[in-house]
Amino acid sequence: MSEYKIYGINGPVVTVKGKTDLQMTETVYVGEKQLIGEVIGLSENHATIQVYEETAGLTPGEPVFSSRSPMSVTLGPGIMSNIFDGIERPLESVREISGAFIEKGINIPAVSETKKWAVTVAIHEGDKVFGGEILATCPETDSITHKSLVPPNVKGTVTKIVPDGEYTVTDTIAEITDSNGKIHEIKLAQRWPIRVPRPVKERLPLGKPLITGQRIIDTVFPIAKGGAAAIPGGFGTGKTMTQHQLAKWCDADIIIYIGCGERGNEMTQVLSEFSELSDPRTGKSLLSRTVLIANTSNMPVAAREASIYTGITLAEYYRDMGYHTAIMADSTSRWAEALREISGRLEEMPADEGFPAYLPSRLSEFYERSGYFENLNGTEGSVTIIGAVSPQGSDFSEPVTQNTKRFTRCFWALDKSLAYARHYPAINWTTSYSEYTNELSDWYKENVDPMFTSYRDRLTAILSEEANLMEIVKLIGADVLPDDQKLIIEIARVIRVGFLQQNAFHSDDTFVPAKKQMKMMQSILHLYDRSKEVVARQIPISKITATGLFDRLIKMKYDIPNKNLEMFDDLNSNIDEAINDILR
């Protein structure tokens, strides 16, 4: 381990003067307390280091130790259900050592090195194996089976394998001899650089939706498994609440929740809610398939940047096992602010609003690691990224939002006026969009209903028409509109309040299956079509509103349980009876 001396300190940025043999992105240990840092700049005369811990008290002349390895995370059993900081230090273990606050220079293993796992070996001596192949399995939690993999850069013949039994992550469970005669000792855990995407066999086309149970997402603005979405919104519009709901109910196998620069009480809420919530698929605790990365606003700013890459690397590792993972990054704006602060201390030339010129490339590097893949071992897995963006003053023209739009194909724009009106989720249906709609239409036709996409198109057309009509209503009022346009406004109100608005605290409305979403659309459009018959006969629309049908459809999300979809047939029959009475 080489040793150098600190020359200058500027917040989290430390410089070492003179010629060194340090390498870019190498992990280093700074100062007497050996704070964790990463080399981010090299020249002939000095090296620049980004320190991921508080540098107060650090002085020039203190030593800097090299590690000769890149900034990496530990991948192995024990990750699931854990809560880490931005550089993968387990916060529960940290608390046992240093209390409520993280001591400087504390460096403990990411996963327990003493806990024994019940390992079932999946290969035999003499087998020829390759990178990514499943080596052994062990039950990591009640919900997740951990599959230990051959490291991607290793292939050869198994010359030694342990029998089934209990082993720690530091025990060697296999020895693989490559074609050059080199012996690789394989353990349950492995290390991987956070800035290097894990290799795959092939990137597959996106064709399956990530079902979330949220109607405005699943029906109107769907996201594919392996897709990328942005949730932009100002303060108080419900970004974190929306991500909590997606994390609880989406049909991903594994959730990686990254609290990047957000308030500590929000991470506390995630911890308490997830530990109490039952997983709807397994009946176990939701925390048993969740990893939390907490890098709150009072933690060192530089670690925010690392937390994003730590989270995506963990997601790729579980993807390699054949799982579908979903990342909730809250929020990428705080990550971008960390980039801006570090860039300022490095005296780099600023671009828009002081952000560094490389902000777009960093965002693209992150979002491009999403996708649906065929893994090296032949299994299929995906990484879906849902990133919250916090534009100041809800200004969507600011650089982080605009650049995020370039690299995501799903944009769920949160609206302050909807949020203040208690419309949840506060996703604005006129400014949001999803480019996955056409790619997912075949799945919805085959697995939900052949008419699903046409019904969705009709619903969005009605909402679009209502938006145009409301401009007229603001000028001259609704009374002067003809009845066919009044009908559009009434049906649009049913769609907005009865379909798009959702109650996260109602047992049936917090998660709505795709088939019920389809039935709700069907009933709304059935009422619309029958009402058009009434209006076409010059009968006043007030005759329909007097029946209470519009209000009844608004309440159907509560009145019809998710398991009793046959009740929609009775609802449609009642609509027919009421309309037929008017037409007689």
C-alpha cells in the first residue's frame, strides 16, 4: 500500500502533489483516520481525490494510502433487507459501533463475515464453467433465494468444490482453474467496480409492463420492465409518496430504494412502512426483498454521487441472477447538485445554472444501465430505473429535468395545483407522456383484453378534448356550451376523479389489478356511448345527471372490490336501464 501526503484540502476535494502511481477511480484512504476517497483527477504534478466522508479536521501533510483497486462494492448474501450509506457501509452495524452518527474513518464489511448461510452447491468437480454461471444458492430472506455467481471475468474447469453445508461469505466454496493454469478461489461474495456496468449476453427488446397498480401509470402512461422513467415535481407535489407507492406495489422482484440527499425523516418513514407492510405476492415483510441506500441531506455531499452508482450495481447483480429489479432514485437533482458542488471546488468551467458541462453524460451513463437483458447464464432479468427530479420552483426548463427527458422515455410530470387539491397521484395527464405505449400494446391485448389499447386511446382523447373546452369555459362559462360538449366535460370529470385519482389508504384502491382498470374504462365509455344517444335525440343532459350515474361511476373504485369484477356487469346493466328509461 503506497503512501502519499495531503497537499491541499477544499471541502471534500483533496489534492496530493507530485508524481504518483495512483489510478483513475482508485479507492484511497485519506488522513490518519483513513477516510474513504476516490481518485477523480490525475496530472503529471498532482492527483485529485474526492472524499466520501466529512473532511473537517483534516490537515495538509497527513498520509494518503492507495488500495490499488477501483471504487467497488461487495456483492453477496446479506445485502437484502439491509440499509447502507452511499458507499455501502451497513448502517445498522455502524450504529452498534458509533451510535446515531457515523464516525470518521469507520470501515466495516458491507455484509456479515461471521454469519453462516445454508449453501446448496449447483456445480460439480470437473464441470467447465463460465462467468455468470450459478455456482451455489442459499435462502437470503423469506422471499429471495440468493444465487452466487461465477465472477464475469472467470471461466475454466472446477477443480475443487465444497459439499452442501453452512458457509460464511469469506469461505472458499470452489476453485476454478482457467486455461492458463491459474487457480481462482470463488467465495459466496465478490467485489465489483460501481462505475463499470456488469456484462450481459444480449439486450432484449422491451415488451412487458412493470405493473404498479396505479391506474394513471398502468393504463395511461405505462413503463416497461427495463425502462426508465422520470418523476419531476416541485416541493410538496408527492414525488417521494409516488415512489413509495411504486416500491410497495410494483411487480418487480427486488426494490433498490436510494434516498439521495433527501430528508432523513423520509428514509425513516420508508424503513418503518416497509417493515410493517406485507408483500402482496408472498405474504412476507416487504423489507425482505428491499435494499435501502440512505444518503440523507446531512451526510457528506460527495457520497451522494457514489450512492447512485452503488444502487445500480446492486440492481445489476440481482438482475444477473434472473430477477427483475426496480430502482427508486430520490432524487437525482440532489445528485446533480453534488456534481455541481464538486465541479465548483475543482474550478471547472460551469455550464447551465452552474452545473458541470458533463451533467448530460453522467445522467445518460446512469439511465443507460437500465434495460431488459439475457444474462450470461441464459436467464432473463431487468433493471427498471424510476428517478425523481426536484426542479426549483417546479421549473421543468431547468437543466436536470431537461437532460433527464433526453434519456428517459417515460415522463410523469407532477402538478402543484393537483397536489394542493389532494388529487393523488398528482401526475398531470396533459404534460406527461410515455413512449412505451405502442411497445406494450400487444402485452395488454394478450394478457388483459383485446380492447384495452383502444379504450385507453378513447379515454386520453376525451381528456385532451376537455382541456381544449376548458379554455372556452374560462372565458364564457359552461352554460353556453351545447349538450354534446357538456357531456365531454361530465365524462372527463368521471375519468379524472373516478379513474385517475387514487386513494393510497383504501384497501381496494391502493393497488388496482389491470383487469379491474380495464373494467372501469369499459363502464365509463359505456356510459359515454349511451349518453351520446340521449344527447343525439335533443334530450337535455340534465336528465342523465339527475340519475346520479356520473357520481356512481366515480365511486365504483370503492364500491366494487378487486376480487368481485362481475359486479361491473350489474353496473353496466343499471346504466342501460337508466338510459333506456330516459329514451322512452
